[in-house]
Amino acid sequence: MACLALSLQPANGPDILLQTREWFPPARALAALSSFRLTRLAFAAASAASSSSSSQKPSVSASPIPTLIDDLDSALGDDPLASSSGQVVVGVESKYRVVYRLVNGIYVLGITTVDLASDGGRTNNVFECINTVNQAVNVVVAACRGVDVTPEKLHRKYPEIYLALDIVLRGVGSVRLAAILSSIHGESIAKMVHTGIDSENRIRGADTWSGAAEALSAERRTNLEAFSAASFELPPETLSAGDEVSAAIAPVVQPMGEEQQKELLPEEAAEEKDPFAASDKINKPEEALVGGFKKTPNSAITASDPAAALSGLEVMALPPAEATKSTFIGVEGFEGEYGGIEFSNEEVSLSEAFEGFDNAFGGGLDASEFVTTKKTEKPQGLGGLELLATSQAPVSSQATGAAIPLENLLLEKKMEMSVPEMNIVEEINAEFRDSLLARVGFKGTVFLRTLPPKQTSGKETEFSFRLEGTSRIKRAVMMSSCVSSLGNGMFHVRTLSQEKPIPILKFSLLPRLTPLPLRLRLIKRHNGTLLSVMIQYTSNPELPAPLSNVKFILKLPVDPTLLKVTPKAVLNRSEKELTWHIPDIPLKGPAGRLRARMPVDRDSSQGEVEVYAFVMFSAQGSLTLSEVCLRPVSDGIAQFNEVSHTYESGTYLCN
């Protein structure tokens, strides 16, 4: 009795796997599995009903005999399919025998037919199907590394289990089954499938693949010899028809005579001659030597007309007179006459023709005009190092004797902080596919810049602040070592003074509420070996300020030999990048376009090439892009200064 199908069915949940033979329809296998599930659920319901009725039956006698009978009644109604193994006949019109084994809540099912004997009774020869189910259980236990079989573990090893059960369903010996179980956790599924037969042959002592290959090679050699010795004769009609066709296609070749064949034969090798010997043409007459030259019919005309004698010679045309004149250059520092060599003037000597090269190419490059002989006096000391003080205090104008510029005074005043400073740095990550937004991410960081440690004398920085405009925030984390939350968007800071800014708070925005400074679109056309790329960009009109100094970088698939771009761009051949620098993008205006065209080494019929672009920008201002702002807890009492905020691009690309 052959096993027609194997299946894995959890006690609670949908079927995991179904493997059938070629001639067994999967629809009938699914019907048998559904009937098995309904039978199992019906037995379980009957068991629950009988157990509840036995528990509710009143006690009519105190003797122990009725109690024992009630217990037997409840035991007979127990679920017979909850045992570890067994078989059951399912179906109404098309009946099938289902052999099952229960492994930790997973039923391993084998479906076979219900064979009828000649006397009308049912046969019990189901050991072949039971053996197949037991082998399937071995595969499942080996895949899950133990009897703790769960649907999650089965899904992890689904390809290996699927192929192993396919081999088991078609019949497999113990040796090949052991090879499959040992390689089910290996690296190659193909090795598990194809090496089982070879291993079984080696265990049994059968012929190896090498012997079979030698036999096949010998048979092939014999066939080649037999075909090479065979001869085929064509009828005369076929040969004549072929001659007529060849005569109509190919030109007729006249056979050569005996004299022509003798001329084509190579001359007999003569004796080796002296390479320095005189030529034999010396002994020939003068008329034979000059016979190779052409003679004009009228030699008198040639002697009187030299133009006719030189008519066959090619003479290079001289440049026009305008091209030989000198050119005056009026650039400051390079004044002078450049060029001016007249080739047609035969009386000018070589030194006079190139006289301009003796005067620094016409003047203007004389070194004496730029180098002076007056020496400047160097200040005494350490070459300017005496102006640097050993401390970080600024050098006063009285010590140096020079006036300090106004910009330096403002910088020194700005460096002297009186209260801590705070600002927000935002990073935007986005990916566009065509013109649609595929992914977006926004990360903001609140930085605290405390007073310098030398200025605070070891005192801690302590104040409170409030965050406003937090409706877009999805998640926020804070540095608990120096910041604590007071509730209602208020925070308290207490930390030691440090030289570097401290990130005290980080937050991310909801993707659907994330503002985008730029919208991008990349259009690619690959026709033949010509690739055309265009990048369209437009600014968000609700930005606090227009973006400036934006850099667009296009990653090229190859190092282009020919490249046409609009507008001008910078090509980096080592990195295969094309960079555009856009000085300013207006908030409200038409979309910008960047174009590039180049030949590639792959035709469009062989597949599309990968091209993508990314943008780099950074902006500062008093307002943030996320509309999150820092405020003091009490109005009118500022315990910190809010400096300019920054938002910049992270991974901002389009493909």
C-alpha cells in the first residue's frame, strides 16, 4: 500500500505543508485533510460532552460499583486521535485511510487508499505507509533539533523539510535517510538531495559514478567509430541536381593549361648570392634604365614652360598675409607684439625672424620688472612669534602697538559667555523613487553649550527650559545623567561645565508629518548605448529661508568618455561622480533641471544600468524645520541663550 501524500497539520492552526505524488490530485489530498480535521474535532467535542454529562449525573447509590461504571463511560468517550499514533478512515464518497503520528502538537499525516479485499473486508497491510510516516517524523525531529516541534521551527527549515519529505514520499532506504538527516542542517540543499543515491551505492558496494562514466565513454567512442566508418551513397539524380545548383550560384572557372601551370610553379632555388655584389642592371643599356619615366610628347614646350614641368608636384600653400602679422596684447603686465614671422620674406635671416623670442616673447615677461634689488628689513625677534602670548588671553593693542580690527573685538566679546547656550541640530533622511517618497526619517538633537570650566570655577550649570511645538514628535530620549523631565514639556538641566557641546535631548518625527526641504525626481532614458539622465528639484515654499550652496551628486555607472551636461558640472573620474553646485534655490519658482548625457558600455537590451543621485545641503537660522523651539520656563527670565539652529541633509537620495 503506497503512501499517496504527506502533510504537517498543527493541532490548532492551518496546515503547514502538503506533499503529494504526481498521480494523486492535491484537491483530493486537501479534502482528506479537511475530513481528518473535522473527525478530530468531532471526537474532541463528543469527549467534552460526555465528560460534562458524567460530571453532572447525580449519585443514586453510595456503592462503589456505579462510580466505576461512570468512570468507564467517560473514558470511552475520550478523544481517540489524541494518542501518539494511529490511523483513521475519513471521507464519505471517496474514502481514504489517514495514518498519523502526534509530535508535540503537530500531526504528521500519511494519506493512502482504502483497499478492499475479495471477501469484502478491509485489508490491514498498512505497514508501508506507517514506515513512510515514521521516516517523515524523523525528518521533522531532525529539522527541529529535537522533539520540541513548533510551527516556528518548521517555517525556519521549510525548504529542507519540503525536499526531504518529497524524497521520503517516493521511497527511501535507511542509508539514504541517514544521509539526508545528517545533511539537513548543512549549507547546500542540492547536496542533501543528490548525494543520497551515491552514498547508498557506496554503502552497498555498488559501482561508483566513475565506473559508470567509463562505461559511457567507451560506448560513445564505439558509436563514433561506427559512424565514421559508415558510408552513404547518393543517387545520380541528386548529384546532377546539386551540380546544376552550384553552377547557377558559383561562377564557372576555366581549367588552366599546362603552360600556365608551369608559370605558376616556383622557380628552382638558385645558388646563394653575395648580398654585396653589384646589381645585374648595370650591364643593361641606358634606354632600359630610363624607360620607367614618362616623357611628354613635346619636350620643347616643357623646356620653355617651367609651370608645365612642375604641374605634377604638390606644393603646400603658404598662410595668408594676415596670419603672418604680429598681434598686440594689451593685458597689463603682458603688453607687447606676439608672433609676426613672415615666411615669404626670403631676405630676413633666421636670427632676425626669431628676434622676438630673445625679448621674452615680445616683451612683458622681463624679470627685472618684478624683482627689485631693495631688501626689506626683517623685524628682530622670533619671526612674529613674540606677538603670541603664552595664555589664551587676547593680545591687547597696547602690547602690540597695533589697532585690533572691529571683527576681532566682536568675536572676543562673543566668546565671553555669560549664560549657557542651546540650539537644535536637525538631520533629514529621505529616499525618492521616481517622484514618490519611499522612505523618510527625521532626527533632531538639542545641544547645550555650558560656560567654560575656567569661568565657572567648578560650579555646576543648572537651569530649566521648556519645549514647544512637540505635536509632530514620535519618540524622544534624553540624557538622564544631566537632564530630568518635569512634565508638561518642561525639563531641568544640572551638569558640570564642559568645553564641548553636550547632546542632552534627541527626538524623531512622525513620517507623515516630517517636513521635506526638497522634492526630487530622477528620470532615466537608456536607448541603445546612450544614457540620458535628468534630475528635477523644487523647494518647499514653507521653509524658513531659501536653501543656498546645494550640492547635487550623480553616481555614474561608468567613467564617461564623452559627456554633455546642462548646466556646468564637475566630473570626478576616480569616484565616477558628477557634481552640480547650485548657489540658491528660490522658495517659489519653477522646478530646476539638471541634465547629463553619456555613452555607456552596455546596451539597453542587456538590462538597465543603475543610476542614483543624492543631495547635500545645510542651513542655519533662528527657526527650526520641525517647528520645535526652546523657551524659558518663566516668561521674562532667560537662564540660557537660544543661538541659531541648523538643519542639514543626511541620506537624501533619489533613484
